[in-house]
Amino acid sequence: MGQKTILIIEDEAAIRDMLKFTLNSSGYQVLEAENAEEGGKIALDTQPDLILLDWMLPGISGVSLAQRLKQSDKTAAIPVIMLTARGEEEDQVKGFDAGADDYVVKPFSPRALVARVQAQLRRQTVDKKNSDRLEVGRMTLDLSSHRFFVDDNEIKLGPTEFKLVQFFISHPNRVYSRAQLLDQVWGVNIVVEERTVDVHIRRLRKLLEPVEVADYIQTIRGAGYRFSVVED
């Protein structure tokens, strides 16, 4: 395994310098950009292993850039961690809808950020090792191409929703608490609020409603969530 490259897209030089020092100290190679246009070009040209993206950028916003990156075949698979002062659930939903894989609210500790980076890179490694198709009920998950189908309909999932579906399909008919889902999907030792699970479950159900399989994901009051194929 070679040295991993992290692209920082952040307009505040002091934060950029802090991130660069922290990541260099943890063994990562760092690329820098101070706006979305420059960052987008670097991402396309170098295809880094992960992108740290500030929400508030001059000109094109970080959210808009995240959407562009996830729509391009060259950069769609690159994990994006958004850095933001916005901590409200509605703002988190916007970030996740744009394709962000994770969301770090400022101010954050350097150690916590490195843990998030490591968790995302581990997830990428696992995804690359699994090249099988998972099928259950009307759902098919192609891990090699990172595509999800219900019958013949392709459903575009965000990165975290994709991981949720992968976990659920692989572990059906069992109830998992929010804390267990955080450990399994986001990674152990990652500080993420349990309500983040609810945000992603709601978004996933919304995507599954038009193809009438949202009820595969069942809320078990006081316990968590269960994935179970509902037959007519």
C-alpha cells in the first residue's frame, strides 16, 4: 500500500495549514486548494484517495462541488468529508444529499478528524475487495460498479446510503440499534450522533418509496431498525 493522498479544499489558510500539518504527521500526502474551481481541477487531475471539503467557499460552494464530484465517473468513488460550522440536521441532510460521505462540524479536534479520514479510507479498501453482487427480494447491489437496482430500475444512492443497504442486505431479519449501525456502517471509535442514523434512514426510505420497497426497512420502536423483505 502506497502513501494515501488527501486533497484539502478550504479557503481559510490557517485551517488549511492546521489540516496539512495534522495529516502530514499522520503519514498522508496532502494537496491543497483554496476554492472549488481549483479543487475540482486538482481532483480530476490527481484523483486523490479522499477529499476534505469546506462547505463555505468563495464562488462555487462546497455542496455544489460535492455534487459535481459525485456526478463525474472519474471522481464519484472518492470519499468526501465536508467541513462546516453548520451543525443542524437540515444542513446535514443537504450535505449528505450532495454526496458527502461524512460531515465534521467546526471546531473539531485534529485527532477526531484523522479518525474520520482513516475510517473512510478503510471503507474504500473493503469496497474494493468485495466485487460480488448481493441480491435479496427485488434488490440487487453490485459492489464492483457501486450500483443499486430494484427490479430493472437503477436507484442513485449516496455513499452512506449505499453502505447502509449493503449492511442491511448482508444482515437481514435482525434488529440493530442505532449505536450498532454507527459502528458497522460508519466505523468504531467514530464520534457521530445517533440521530445521524435516522437522517440517513429517512433519506434511504425516500429514495425507495417510488419503487415500493421502503417497507423493507422497518423501525422497531425502542430498539432500532430491521431489514426484512416484505412479500406481497
